[in-house]
Amino acid sequence: MSTPYSEALGATLIERSIRERIVLVGVTFPGSDDEATEASLDELAALVDTAGADEVGRMLQRRDHPDHTWFIGKGKAAELHELCLEVDADTVVFDNELSPAQQYNLERLLGRTAIDRTAVILDIFAQNASTPEGKAQVELALLRYRLPRLRRGAAAKLSQQRGGVGMRFGGGETRLEVDRRRIMRRISALESDLDSIARTRQLQRQRRDQSGMSAVTIVGYTNAGKSTLLNTLTDAGVLTEDRLFATLDPTTRRLALPGGERVLLTDTVGFVRRLPHGLVESFKSTLDVATRADHLVHIVDASAADPEGQIQAVREVLDEIGAASVPELLVINKADLAPLVAKQLVADHVGSVAVSAATGDGIDDLLRVLGDRLRAITRTIELAVPYERGDVIAAIHREGEVVSTRDEDGCLHVLARLSDASTGRLAEFVVSP
């Protein structure tokens, strides 16, 4: 059923002929420093560029706490207004999250759109959403973000603004000139649709579990090379671009490890520092592949400005979605671009491996280590299988790794490494766990 919001999704892919001019604003609070704030603004600039706009200026301030009216001080807000006039900025983007009141007050003072980091990330997701599920997840996150920002008078004012970064859905707020009840109905409908998709995914997982194959999920910071790695390992043909959040929808392929084991390998959406909680909630069904995995392959970009910070950011998101306890193999990617950094990261993180997904260097080591890790978490089971049950013997070879066989008491005794799911299905033949 077509709605103003779902129709708006189609418009998100229309590129503007003139890129917006953006001023970035960052604030250093106690416990941080200006260097960290600058680094975060550099990443925000990359996000803004991905969204289709250009940074034309930036402003920093130190504060003990946010100003409840302007976020920054009133004097600094006046300076920001002058800077916007000087560089002819269209939009101001704050690296920190703005409250609805702060956003509204800033827009009145500055005479132009003021958004925060969350809105930029939502905008990028809106551009990249291509499947019905992806579009529904992004729309749900956006509506949850915008709902508290609806206010009398603000909607009419914003409806006159042109679309731009953070305003993709419906060219400004014209699509959101509805009452709160209608938005809540749309949110409920999206949640229902995504619940239905989640149930379908659950059935698909159950069928995959019956295959006896281990599930391996690739996670990592956005643009770390997850899709490139999936393509290198499986010829998946997934789109790879040197841009943030190029992949939103998970892709699963089969992979044969050196020991003969076959696993299901899944690519996921990239993470980022301060990934909006609303996005995490909306993408629950997508991120669920990480929580249910037997093993995670955590890809790190060795050429990034702060790879250790990216490792920590990814682990924080994994903790938020309940995947912190899933075994993790750290893979230092792009080692060809930063060999010294890659070598140091491998030394600092025992058990990690360095690769170049683009050139294929180190891939054999990765597969060997992954196979060893998976074998370590599977149980060795002894089964007694009647000779006439060739189907069971074939299933053991297909679903696990046969360690040894022997003839005894009119049966073939098989010692094999099997997953819990396979062991359960073959329980009647199990002699000793």
C-alpha cells in the first residue's frame, strides 16, 4: 500500500545537481580533547560527502555541558551565524545529537537548516536502501527520529525548505505535515511488516540450521572491506564501493574451508561510531545474523586513521545487539596499504590475521584459522550407524568432519566433529558425546 512515506523513499535516490554547502560544528566536553573532536569531525565530513554535500567550514567549542537552548553558547551561536553568511552555507551539521528544541531554536537563529550526525547517517541509509526490507527499516528509523521533532509552527516553516542532507524523505517536512497519530499508525504498520519479515528469516535460519553448516557473519566498521572479502571468498558479486554504508542488506553465500567443512558466510551493514540507537532498533532483523552466528569475522581497516577506535566502536554495537559473547576472529584488512600498522595490530591482538581482500594476500591463512576456530567449538561425537543406513553416513560427512571410522558389532562406528544441531538430529545413533 502506497503511503506518503513509502513514496518518498523512491525520491531519495534522485541526485541533486548542486551539492549542498555544509558547516560542521563539534563540541569538546570534559573527558575528551580537541584532537578527538577534530577526528570525529573528519569522519562527519566523510559522512557528509557520502550524503552528497561539501564541507565549507567548521567550528569547535569547549564546554562543560551543552547549553539547553542552543547546545553551543549563545555567543558561539551568533558566531556560527556569521560564519554561515560568510561561506554561504545551506545547512549546519552538529557532530553531537541535538534535542528537538535545540534544533528548532538554532534554525530560527541561523535562518537555515540545522541537523545532527544522526540525521546525516539516516540520510545515507535512505539513499542506499534498495530492498523492501531495507526501505522499511530506514523509514521506521527516520519516523522515530522525526516524531519528537514535530511541533506546531515548525512543520509549516520547514515545509518551505528545499530537500537536502537529512531531509531526504519528501523534500523537507512536507511529507511530515500530519498529526502525531497518523505517524504512530505508520510506525506500527512498519513494525508489523518487519516482524513478519523477521519470522520469515527465522524459518530460513531453521532450514539452514538443518543443513548442519556453521554460520559465520562478517562484521566491521563501514568501508572496512566486508563486501570485498565476501566477494573474494565466494564470488558473491556484492556491490563494492569506496563509500560509507555501501551495503545495507545482508548477503549469505556458502564457503568451503580447507578442511572440507562448508559454512554459511554472511555480509552485514557496516557500523560506525555512535551508530544511532534508532537505526540499531530498526535494523534488528538484519543485525540478528550477528547474534545467531557461530563465529564472527571482524574486519578492521589497517589504513584507517584510528583502527583501534573502530575496533572499539564495532564491539560497542555488538554488545548493544547482544552479540558480544559470539566468538570473534579479528581480521586486519588492507594490509597492503598499511603494512606496518597491520603488523602492529596483529601483534597487539593475539590470534588475529592480516589480509588484503582486494589482492587476496593472507586469505589462505584466514581460512585456515577460521577452520581451526570452528573445529574447536564443535564437539567430537561417536556414532554407531548400521551399514544399511548409508543416508546417515552421508549426512555425517556432509554436515561435519569425520575424524575416524571403525567396524564394530555390525555397525560402522564414526568419530566426527558435529554441530549441536546435527548432533540433535542424529541423536539415535550417538554412542558417546
